[in-house]
Amino acid sequence: MTESICVENLTKNFEKVAAVDGISFRVRQGELFGFLGPNGAGKTTTINILTGLARSDSGTIRIGGIDCTGNPRAAQHLVGVVPDESNLYPELTGFDNLCFCAALYGMGRTKRKARAHELLDTFDLTPAADRKFAGYSKGMKRKLTIAAGIIHRPPILFLDEPTTGIDVASARQLRHLVSDLNRSGTTIFLTTHYIEEAERLCNRIAFIVSGRIVRNDTVEHLIQPIKAKHIMRIACATMPNDIHAKLTHAFSELIFTITNEGFIRVESEKPVHVGPLVRFLEDNGAEVTEARRMRPSLEDVFVNITGIAADAMRKEKEKRGGGQ
Amino acid sequence: MKSWIAYWNILLKDMRTYYLKPPNVSWGLIFPLAWTSMFFIRSGTGLEDIMILLPGVVAISILFGTTSMLAVTVTFEKKNRSFERLLLAPISFELLMLAKTSGAILFGVGNAFVPVIIAVFLADLTQIAWHVFVPAVFMIAMVSTFLGLFIAVAVSEVFEAQTFSNFFRFPMIFLCGLFFPIEKLPVFLKPLSYALPLTYGADVLHGAVHGNHMMPFALDLALLAAFCVLLFAASLWNIKRRWIL
Ligand SMILES: Nc1ncnc2c1ncn2[C@@H]1O[C@H](COP(=O)(O)OP(=O)(O)O)[C@@H](O)[C@H]1O
Ligand SMILES: [Mg+2]
């Protein structure tokens, strides 16, 4: 068996919203698969359907070789789920929460205690083991929720936005833990709206926008066409409305995009000469404050494919508390 | 075996976090105590009166004790999402819901014996047919718990569950023959009495305590069992339909 998850034509409608609109994808065994898309794209809905917390309207699902289409609970012993919001018991301690979750998977008393201690140690939570979950910080809560998700050593793990809304240091630690987990053999299905996170962690990424997968490829393949490109970002304090048309007309070998945040993004096959570009902008009434070379990244690919400006995604990030 | 570890630990966790918490233990004691004192004092201490009142007080104690717990163990856990964790566990849905309700059933049985213990000091209980009384208490606890479950899964807020269960509980005090014989009810209310499970539970209790009952015990208990199956199945169906969107 080389495919851990195999989904064909999955759809799900909520009243008038097509939350999931005919998606198909395969996650190979051992892969760290990224499901990347803005808020409301249908990521959580997809996880809920795959884990039996929601019903699909149509489509087929195989998880770990088991056909789950009619019976979503058939593969529950094979999967671990870490929801976007913690669902542990606030009134239990960290240790008791883990022991309880282990018991749900039928682990015996000595085994569960040993496993709970082991995980508390891995996640640096041993000092908080006997404190109530309700008193944990956001980062600690997320870590314990992940520990609870892998308590039964599931071969397949679903992680819904693991680093959203927690502090920078915890987010970095979590990314390391996720990488380690994947290296030790766990197949991971991870959703995120952080492009950099997906690029850094995942082997393969599916871009999901409005319930549809617009692209699904390995990170290497996604980056390939843009790797040799030269990207520049020009910041302007003021910018005339028709500047895009003028630039495109004057520099036909360059591709310009105006971002929501007032940057001009320049893409080119060859190195960009900054001087003429800045002079042209100033002559046309723009006030240039900065011009910077950028490393081509998945962000550019995402913008090209989805047409969603990367800052739209970044804005979500700031709104929801940041996670870099 | 694995499923039973899960079952036992769900029950144990509910016991620790809900049922054995001081507020609930005291509620579980004070509530039946209040009912008992109220009725026993009002009755004017005639010994026969206590025996006549005991079945009703026992039934009320069970009914209120069990139904109020489900709003917490089910509706509240659904609301704060910890119920999802249970839904993700690799155990059958039926066993999961049995685990979630077993605590309330035991709590109800416990509640039932508060008035009994008080009555020990006030009356001679040797004439009670315990071999009928105890199974009846158990069946009433089951049927009330499943009624509470049915209500708890039909709503999404804890307060709704409480309000909605009062809508059932208070009429049942009068309609199910706990204190007033059903024969004395207006004719148009009688069909309603026979549609409520507590009627049959109260009938067995009356029979067990003072020998006065309308139907054979076996029939009463069989009807209670049927109500249990029906309410449990309807609750499960409702959860699947409403919670797994
Ligand atoms: N229970 C629900 N009822 C109605 N609409 C929903 C429900 N859950 C999700 N949606 C809608 O489905 C779409 C996808 O949501 P979701 O899967 O949560 O997105 P994501 O996780 O990618 O942010 C959104 O438009 C959202 O409003
Ligand atoms: Mg989501």
C-alpha cells in the first residue's frame, strides 16, 4: 500500500456555499502533504469529511487502503486528528487529558501513562503536566492537542492549521516537531494559510481556493519554473492610478503586478536594472521609497496560479494573530 | 477489550469531572431530600402515608437527577468541542453513547436511594418487594437518562436543554401517577399518561412498596425497556443527523 489517502470528486455544500467543490487528490505513504489556501477555502471541511466529523455530498474516500465512502468511521484507528481549535478537557490536567485520549484508543493503564510522560517530555510540557489544561497558554494548548492527536501513534495524521494564532517561538518548535514526526514515518496531511510554512515543511502541496484544488504538485516542481526568475519589489509612497499600464507599455520585457499594500512587483527573466525603472516612476509622479530584490519563492507561484495576492493571505495572518 | 477500556474511561472521566464534584453530589442529595421532606412533612407523618408517597418521591428524584446531568455531559461537551474527540475514537457510536449515559444512570440509581434511606427512619420498609423495587429503580434511571439524552441532543445550548427538560419533567410529576392515581385524571389527559414512560415505572414502584398497581410488573418493565430502546435509538439518529453535518 503506497497511498495513505485517496480522494475522488469530493463535494460538500452548506446551503448555498460550495465548501468543497469536487476535489480529488492522493497522499502517498510517508508524505507531508500541504493543503494551502486562504480562510474559507474549504480546508477544515475537507478534514472533517475525511475524519468522519462531517458528511460529504458525493465523492469517494480511501484511507489507509480502507474504503471509507459509506462508513467514515472505518479507518478511525489509523488516523490522528489535531483540530484547528483545541478540543481537550479544560478541567483535566495535561497528563490526565493525554491518558484519557490514550484510553479512547484502548491503551492499557501502564502503557498510557508511559506514553503520556514520553509525549509531555517531547513537547516540553513536563513542568505543566499536573496543571489544568484551561490554564495553559495558547502555544502550550496547541502542543498538548498535537500530543493528544499522536498518542496512539497513528500512521496518518491530520493537522489543521497547527501554527495559526500562537507565538513565534512555539510555532517554530511545532514546525520542527511536525518535521520530526514525518521523518519518523507518519504520513501528514497539513492545512495552512502560511505560504512559507507550506514551502518549508511539505513535500507536496495542493492549492485550494473556494473549494477547488487549482494546483497539486511537489514543492520542487512548483518552484522550478520560477527559480531562475528575477523578482523585485518597489515600494512607493504615492502612485498614480494608471502607472501599471504605463510601466507595462514602457518595459515590455518585464511583468508588473500592483499589490494591495501598494508595492509594485516586478518579474523578469533577466536581472532588473533598477535605475531606469525608478527614474521612469519618478518622472510619472510616483514617489519611490524602496526597491528590493526578492528571492523567488512559492509565494510567487501561488500568486501566479491562484491570482490571490500574497498579501491577502498575509493579512489573514495578521488578523488572526500571526505565526511566523 | 479495547472498546471496553474506552467505555470504562469515558464513564470514569464523567464520574470524576461531573458526578462526583461537590456541587453535583450535594445537588444529588439535597434535591431528593427536599422533595422527600416536603411531601413527608405535608402528609402529616401517618406511616401509611409515607409508604404511599415513597414511590413518587423516588421517581421524581431519579427523573430530576438524571435529566439535568445530560445537559452537561453531552450538550456542554458538544458546545466546547470535546465531544468531537469522542466521535473520533475508534469505538462504535452505540458504545460511546452508552458510556456517556452510564454515569447518569448510576447517578439516578444513587438519587433513588436518598428518600429510601430517609424512609428507613420513618416507616417500616420490610414489606417492600425489593426484588421488584430495585430493577424498577434501574429501569426508571435508564429511561429518564435516555429521555434526557434525547432532549440534550435536540438542542445546542445548555440552557435550552435545561428549559426543554423542565417542559417534560414538571407535567410528568402530575401525569404519571406519582402522587395522584391516573384514574383521577381528566379523561382527555389519560392517553398522555400512557404515552409517558414514567407512568409504568411509577406503577411498578407503587406495586413494590404497597402492593397497589394497575398492570403486571412484567408488562410495566417490558414497556420501560421498549421506551429505553426507542429513546436511545432516536437520540443516536438525531446526533448523526444534526451533529455530523
Ligand atoms: N457548518 C457550516 N455551516 C455553513 N457554512 C459552513 C460551515 N462550515 C463551513 N462553512 C463554509 O464553508 C466554507 C469553507 O469553510 P472551511 O472549511 O472552514 O474553510 P477553511 O478551513 O479553509 O478556512 C466557508 O465559506 C465557510 O463559511
Ligand atoms: Mg479552517
